[in-house]
Amino acid sequence: MAMLTVRNLPDDVHRALRVQAALHGHSAEAEVREILTRAVKPEARVRVGDALAALGRKIGLTNEDFEVFDRVKDKTPAEPVMFE
């Protein structure tokens, strides 16, 4: 797992972080991990798979439609790209 060092953190921010961590029953380090996780991976983010599934439902795709895709798709193995 990666490590991160935050330099020049103002004392008042560090104190507020320690207080917030104590209120949540975490160490300051665990609180920082939680804050960073929420910041970069919010629960409300759009996930590609969920978006595609919702689109399929919206336009009315059925399992039978996907069976047609499976029957007509090219099953020939792909050739590797040549950079000559």
C-alpha cells in the first residue's frame, strides 16, 4: 500500500483533524484516509457499469437482445498489433 507524507500542515488544521478523528473514534491517520477516500471516490460518483446498465434498461434491452449479440459477434481471435 502507498504512503503519503503531508508537509507544512498548519497547526490549527492538525488540531482540528485530531479533534475530528477523536469524535469519529479514529486515529488522525485513519481520519485522513477516510477524508481522502471520500474526496476522490465519492459515493455519488457515476460508475461506468451502472451507467451502461441503466442505459440498457432505459432503452428496453432484454436478455434476448444480448443473445443476438453473442450469436453475431466475430469469434475470430484478434491479431496482435505489429509495429514494423
